[in-house]
Amino acid sequence: VCVCVCVCVCVCLCDVLFSPGDWCYHSQFPCPDEWTSLFPTCGGQSQSPINIVTRRVQYDPTLTPFVFEGYDTVSMHFVLPPEVGVQGGGLSGRYKATQLHLHWGIDGQPGSEHRVDGEQYAMELHIAHEKEQPKSEEDDNEHAVLAFFIEVLFWLLLSYMLRNQTSIDFRLNDIIPAASDLSGYYRYSGSRTTPSCEQNVVWTVFFRTIPVSRSQVGISAGRNSSRTFRPTQRLNGRTVSCSTSALFVPWTALVWLSTTPCWDLL
């Protein structure tokens, strides 16, 4: 599934992403390395993003396919209607979609937040969800984020945060791969990747990437355009699971023998 959207954007990230004096990304103040001084939770033990080391991933049979609800609903200005949500996929109930945003690099450099075996992708699309059932203060699964890698070094700024832009009608189904291609994914517990970095997020990072061609994307970046990704954080003993099982020979053989391996869609 290819993304058939052409967006021309001129944006000052400092105005769009945060209010002066709060926080920002690289080349702006304060950079992610300084977030902990302002937001102590950003120094917690279950922070995101992470580098996913595939040989240490554990198969979890409870990670079933997702049920995507309302993903064919027309949205405008990147505000997601209340009927958009997900369930299944090992989640504890239904989660309603709240927003989508992207993370990218600059000057042709990769900009995904998560990495797989050290590899960083061009961009990363996040569709954020919030649990519908009543929340408790101790709920560490209050939020669920679906993360998709974008495999091209051209900038697709599909962000609900881009204000004062021409109205764009779109469906999530037009952006992400078909549901039948999304049965393979990684799962771990982590945090938001922006301050104040609350550690209450169930992360799903899909194997299937989103291809975008040069002809499908048009971008005019603003003068303050910058990379907008947080560096990877320590795993600190957390388990990363995957939704499909694998049998494989030693790495030196460079041959995978599998039924539906965790790695065959990377």
C-alpha cells in the first residue's frame, strides 16, 4: 500500500510543537538530553523509544491481529473522529484514536524514533490511542501507540499539529498498510517520547513498513525545520515480544527457516 498524498508545508516547528520555554528537539533548547532536568519522569526506567534487538525478541501467542475500527472514516485537519479506534492485538480492551503525528530527520538523514537491530528508518508514523474504560492512577496501559516505519528519505509531514494549513480529507486506511498485512508486530511497555514522558504506553511497532515514492510527496520545509525524534533509551530489563513465531538457524548461516517468523517482514 502506497501513500497517495501530496502535502506542501511551511512550518515553524517551535511554534507548532511547543510553547516557548517548554521543550524541543535537537538544535533547539532544551534538547532531549536535557529533558530530565525539567521533567524527571523522562529519566525513568521504562522510557521510549528503544532499539529492538531481534535475536532477543520473545514470541507471545496472545498477540493476535488487530481489529481496526473507523479507519475508513474521513478525517479532516488530522483530527481523528471518535469512532476511530482499535482492539485485539493483545490490548486490554478498546482504545480510541486521539491523534497522529510523525518523527523525521533532516538533510536526508533517517529520523525514525525506534530502531531495529540498530537500523533507523526514514520516518516513523505514530497513531496514538487512549483506553476507553475508566482509568486508574496506577494504569500503565492507559495509552496505546501504533508505530509504522516509513522507508524513504523524503519528508511526509502528515501531522495534526500543523495548523493554518489547507483542509485535507483523508482516511487512515489510505495511509497505513492493509489490515491483512499488519499481523506481524513487536510489543513492549514504554513511555511517551515527548515530555513529560509518562510511562503508561503500550507500544506496537509493525514489521510492515510504509513505502513512499518521490513522486508521491511534495514538501517545502520551513526555516526552523529540524529532526524531531528522541534518541533510543535503555531497555532496563524489559521484554520485547513479537506476534509471530520463528525457527531459525544460526546467524552465521544467514538463512532463516520459518513458518511465520518475527523477522520475515522487516
